[in-house]
Amino acid sequence: MEATFKVGDKVSWNSEAGRVSGTIIKVHTKDFQYKGYTHHATAEAPQYEIKSSKTDHIAAHKGSALTKI
């Protein structure tokens, strides 16, 4: 079962630049547009918007890509 997270959780994930950490700022439970792409999300498989703790970059990821810290 995929882990679920909530707004305010601190998480980390792998990116092209290596391991990145940040804070969840939004939980999506329906399909949404982000950076020109449709990201698919449901209540059972949400996607998360995370703000990097080192930069102001916002990323969108599935819960399976995230690790709680």
C-alpha cells in the first residue's frame, strides 16, 4: 500500500540533481494541470505538490516517490 501524506509533512525524493527534501503544500485527489501536463490523481492514489526546502521550486509527485523525514 502506498504511503499517504498531508499538508505540512516533510518528505524527500530523488531528482536529477540527487536527493531533495521539502514540505507538502497541497494534496491533489483529482486530475490537475501542472507545468503544461495533466497529472492523474484519485482519492486512493493522490499526488502531492512539494516545495523544496533549499529553493522555491515546486514539484508534483506520487506518494510512491516520497519518503517521510
